[in-house]
Amino acid sequence: MASATLTQAQSEDVLRGKKLVFLVGAPRSGTTWLQLLLSRSPSVVTVIETHLFNLFMRSMLEQWKYDRSTGALMGVTHLLSEEEYRTLLRSVSGFVLAKIAQGKPSATVVLEKTPDHVKCWREILDVWPDAHFIHLIRDPRSVVASLRVASKSWGWQVFPPRISPNCERWVSDVTNGRQISSATDNYQEVTFEELISDGPAALMRVLAGMGVQSSLDQCREYVDECRFENLKAGKLDNAPFPMTNRNEANYRIGKTDSWRVELSKREIALIERRAGPLMSELGYAPTKVSKVMSTFAGMGWITWEVARAAKWRLRRFAERHGLV
């Protein structure tokens, strides 16, 4: 997306009056799909992930915090005050956000989508106190199944193939994201399942939360344009970023229960055991895997067959002693 050359002074003018929105979530939760849906609105401008705070500015954020906490004898903490440091961060990030805004000057919302920004929302709010956040949440069983598929192709350097670390990442990211609501009123939560079951209504609600008015018919049109078969084929007019490098692995199935056939019973039990409390809080019902099976599934050195045998022995013991 071409844009005119920008100066630091101009970047402040470009952002004036615009709402800054950060779309976050655990990886493989559908954030790219939601970003594309939102991008169909004339009021929203966005680009491919910038990783602005979590990677590009990370050393600035972490080193300042470290030097201040340890009383380092050197570094920029001896030159800048807290206010000057925050002004520096705002200048750097504001310049990048203004470059995004240039892509659609008439837009009132600048949407930045980097899922990993869920880990540094505090730093974002410190620099941009009026920032808005959209937190997309998806069933951990779907997320873990999708991460494993990605680990075998394009995401092999990023995502591990094992169930446990991917499950723990979901718990950590979702917990982090939900904490945003305690720090700002500018927080929206939406689930992948809502977007699948009633996309137009969910999309209209999210747009309204960003201050963008839209009709249900318009949102139906946006959802229709962003059908998964269109995205897989790279068919999306005026997309905010090139679609040619996207494929089946990126957009996959687009269903809410494909994990039922993609994961084994043991793997499902392991996920439900590790993510159970947060799943229940979010309304994701566990399967009817017995508690005994679920417990044994969490012990990596016990095979599923051993767990089944143990369940049978426990059942016989209970029957023999009149416990059932």
C-alpha cells in the first residue's frame, strides 16, 4: 500500500482525531480473519502485522525498565526523564501508526493487528492512554489443533508441535488479554464462535464499539466477501495486504468443532485438564471424558491404553466394595 513521505511533525496531524485500535489474541484464534472483516468498512484502515511493540520497540521498553529497576550506571535513563522517555515512545510508535493511517486518509479508525501485542498492552496504554483493544478468543481445542498443523508447515519455526506448550500459551495469552478490561473501558471481547455462528451481528457490534456505525446488511456483505473459500483463493478486492502468500494452512477450515476429529481423546483430555478453569469461565464446555481419563492424560509417561486399564480396575474395585 503506497503512501506519501511522512515527517514527524506531519504524523501528529495525520493521527489527530483518529481512534487507535489494537486487535489482539492468542495465535490461530482468527485475528487475521477479523482484521479482514473490519477492513471492509470505509472507516477502518489497517495493514499487515507490524509487531511494533512486541518486537520492533521491545529493546526500548525492556532496557528502560531494567535500567530503572537496577540503577544502571549508564544508559539513556541518565539523560531522559520518564516524561521525555514516554514522548520518545509516542513519537516512534506514532510515526508508524500514522503511516498506516495514510493508506486511507478518510478512515476514522487505525487498526493495528498483531496478536502478540496481548503481552504488552500495559506498555501500549502507557504510551496511548486512549487506545482501544479488541480481544478475539477461540476455543483452546481449536487453537491447539490449528497450531499443530501450522507447526508442520509455514509456522515450524514459531509454533511447537506439542500439545502442552501450545495449551499453556493459550491460557497465558487469553488471561493477559482479559486483564485489559481492568485497566481501560476501551475493551471489547468477541469470540471466533460468535463470528462463525452470527458473523454480521457480531461484526456490527465490534464496529459500533470502535465508534463506526454500520448496518446489518453492510456487515452481511463484509462477511460474504471474506468467506474462507475466497481468502484461501486470494480473492479479496482491495485487501489491506497481499493475499497471494496466503494458503490453505493459513485459513484452514473455518469451523468451530474440527478439533473433534483432529485431536485424539487423550489430547482433548490434556487440553481440558490444563485449560479447564478458563474454559469454564468462557463457556467452553468440556467433552464427556471421565475425570480419571483426564487426569491420566496429563501424565505424559502413561499411555492412553494404561489409562483405560486403570479406569476399568477402578470401576471393578468400586463395584466390589459397593461404591457405585
